[in-house]
Amino acid sequence: MYKILMILSSTLLALTIGHSESTQTISERDASGGTPAKQIMALPDDPATTTADRELMSYAYALAERAVEHGNHPFSALLVKDGEIIFEFENAVYSLQDVTQHAETGLISQATRQFDRATLAASTLYASTEPCIMCCGAIRWAGIRKVVYGTTSSKLTEVIRQIYPAAAKNPLPESPLAIREIFQRTEPGVQVYGPLMEAEGIAIHAKSWGEDPVLRSILGNQ
Ligand SMILES: [Zn+2]
């Protein structure tokens, strides 16, 4: 979600400096509606992930799709201890009109009231998409020591750039700040695993971001 904010701000800049230069039209995209015409290649799974990780990520992706059904962005987070999901949360930014209600921050806000520090330290956070910088901060302060993410945040950026031609012109870096970079600088560190089943995550994002009301209103070309 961090990058979405970056996209929004940088897209506004792009609009200011020359949105009219955008020549790609919706007719150049897949006729099925909103699906990017060009295939975005998924990265291979992190070889350190397990079958159990895959099962949990599959559930996380399904939860991310439910977030869309509830009018929100397709993100979800699970808190897992000893192989059991002890808490879950789906993105609720639009439904709660609260930009801090990312899947991970929403989960941590509630889970830290329910579980003690030892439980959190022994748990793994599963995120359907690589957590943003805000969520990394919350993960760090909650004392969670392990994260498994599904889809790399830079792939989400690729999806949005394909759906919205104006976004493709923005000055986003090709390799935005990655969760591993962030947690390399924290003490204690947080173990990071991912990507995992990224093709599924890309498909979910490609299906839903074309309908995003904020991006549509700003970019105005859907
Ligand atoms: Zn976030």
C-alpha cells in the first residue's frame, strides 16, 4: 500500500506535467475488461518456503479477494502460530475510511490487544502482498519476527502501470524499497520469505485495480 500512496502522489505529478501526452487507450488493453494486455511474469517462489506456507498463502489470497468484495483493495494478512491462524484481517481502507487500515496494520492493531508479546514473537505474519513501509514499522513494533509475503510490491506497481497509462508515466523507481531492505536495518531483524505463488497475486491485482475508485477518479481514463 505504501506504493499506492506513492503512485497517487506521483501520478498527480504526472498529470500536472503532461497527462495529455498519454496515447494508450483502453482499447489497446485486453477486451475482457481491465486485464493488462501484456503478461506480467511472476517471480519464482522463494525456495525456503514450504507446503504449509503455500496452503496459508492460498487462504490469504482468497481473503484478499474478499476485501475487494467488501469494497477495498485486494490485500490480506494472517497471524499464524504453530501452524494455526490465530488472527486474520483484510484491507479496510475504503470501508473504514482510514488509510492506516492496511491488512497488516489492521491486524496488528487488533492482535496486539489480544495476544501477549511472547505469542507475537512466536508468530509468523503472512501478507498476500509484500508489506509497505508503514506496515513494516507496525510489524517491527509488534515484535513479530517472521514474515511470509505472496506478491512482490514491484509487481503490483507493474500491474497498475499497465492498467492506467498515466501511471506508467510516473517517476516511480523500478525497484521500490523492498521489505528485506527495511528489515535489514531494524534491530532485532525480521526474517523475510517470499515471493510465493506470485502469479495468483498478480491475477488478483490485475482483476481488481481497474475498478479502484480513487485511481479511476484521478487518472480518469478507465
Ligand atoms: Zn501497508
